[in-house]
Amino acid sequence: MTAPRSPLPLLVIYTGGTLGMLETPQGLEPGGDIERRLYRALDGLPPTRRASLPSFEILAFPDPIDSSAATPRDWQRLAAEIAARYRDYAGIVVLHGTDTLAWTASSLAYQLQGLDRPVVVTGAMRPLEAEGSDALANVELALRFAATPALQEVAIAFAGRLLRGVRSRKWHTRVPLAFESPNYPPLGEWVGDDPVLYPGRGLERQQRGAPRFELPDYAPLARGGVARLVLWPGIDADQVAAWLAAPSLRGALLEIWGGGNLPQDPALLGALAEASGAGKLLAAISQCPVGDITLGHYAAGQGLAGAGVLAGDAMTPEAALTKLVHLLAQPLDDAERRRRFLTPLVGER
């Protein structure tokens, strides 16, 4: 059974990515003319499925990109477009490249807090016109979930499943089932001919009231404002200190071992404490994709909390880093930034 159509259409925003790419002598590159191409692909659906699709309009960015080129400025631009237009549409679908799709979805969640309708991000592992492409199935899935009023958050629709955007990661470089939500169950999936939301997993109860969008200027942080530092055996304290001392750096995400470990090196902890004392916002998550961290559970990790490093629990790298960017872009004092990082804002922790 399909849901009744909303009197408002959906808005489909095309930003680029593999879904819309075309073959060139240099290889696949972002292509244009997406409206004609998308309608042509959808017309290939069985007639009853095509007829039951929600109506939609298309906004194509004039400069579609490979998502590997995306920066925080692109996250800001996309959120601003959605914020300016969302009241005219029942839901939003974003067509995006898969490489940084989870980063964009996470950032959108922080910028568009309090959503009262769906924002569904999708893409494809193969271009729309390629043989065996997953693009049409993902677009149809996204359209149907974006027309579901009970969904009131930023989500990723991919390979028959709906995942919380701020809990998702790209998991595979080749196969259609390319995204996973390692520490939170799916929000829904395609069952038979219908999109089904699982009860009790969404944000709709937490986000009652008027949308409280936060749309700060990310430009000052777009190039090197927040670093991602992944520890490795033999890492040297001087290397960490040099990265953290960069004048443009305002925050850093540390990816440490297991449940919260790092080398018991006083010089390394001293470098972290010095950066934290200088007002740089530091947070830590585990390099393990599944599970959380507890700073101080092991003796090797006790110094992190003392150095001012915040625990990211089971957050994904995408969710943690985009949250640091979002908080540092706002005129908050250090104590408030730290409080908000430790507070679940959009179901990210």
C-alpha cells in the first residue's frame, strides 16, 4: 500500500557524484542535463510503480562535483538551499556522490536541527545509464521515503535501507550495499512495494516544535580548521604537537585504539594538553568501527581526560568531525562548545 500523496511536491537537489556521471576520454566525470536523464530513467519503472511516485521538482547545481572535492563550504551551501526552500516541499532528496555522502549527511543534520520533514540523501555506485546500475533503485527509494511525513530527520537511502545520516559510513568501495550504520539500527527499509519506517527509531519525538536551524559560516574552517589525526604504532609526540600548533587549526578529532587507549607518553599528553589549553577543541573516538570508548577505563587512556580531550562515545568519524566544525563555526565560549559536543543533538551519540 502506498501512502497518499502530499499536496506539496518533493524537491530533488542534484549536487553531482557517480549517479549523474558520464563517460569521457579522461574517465567518468560529473554530467549535466540531469532532469531529462532522471525522468527518462524513472519512466523505465513498471507503470504502476511509476504512477505512484510522488511528484517532484529538480534543482540542479550548475557546477556538479565529484564528492571527493567537497568541503565544509559545500555542506553550508547545501544546507542554506534546503533551509530557504524546505517549506515549499513535503520533503527533500539530495543526489550526492558516495565518497563523502556520509560527511554531508552528518553536517546537514547539525545545520538543520528540528526538521519537521524528511531530508533524504542518496547516490549510486554506478552511473544512471550504466548497465546494472543501482541509481534508479536508490532514487526511487529516496523519493518514497522523502514522501513519508513520519520521517523527520536527515537520512541516507541506499540499497533498500534507510539509515540515520549522522550514524552512517561508507563501508564498501564496490558493492551496491555500500553504507552501514555500525552503532545504530536502520530507520527503515523497502518491504515489498512500500517504504517501511521502524517505530521508535526516529527523531520525530525528540524534535517537536519549530525547526531550530543553525546555519553558521563554515568558510573560516573550510581549509584545515579541524584535523583528523589517526594514531599508529610509533607515532611521535613531536608530530602531533606540530599538527596541533598550526595557526589555522581550531579543533582536532583523535582516532585512538580500542576502548580508549593511546601510548603512555608524557610528551604526547603534554602536546594534547597544550593545544586544549590554547582553546582548541579536541575529541577522541575509537578506530574500531563498532563500539564506544571510555576515557580512563584503561590506564593507558587516563591522561586523555586530564588533557582536556572529550570522549566521542560511539560516534562515527564523519559525525564527530562535522560536529566539531559546526560548533567551532559558532560564537560560543569554550565551556558551551564542550557541553554541546557531549550532548546528543541529532541522535549522533
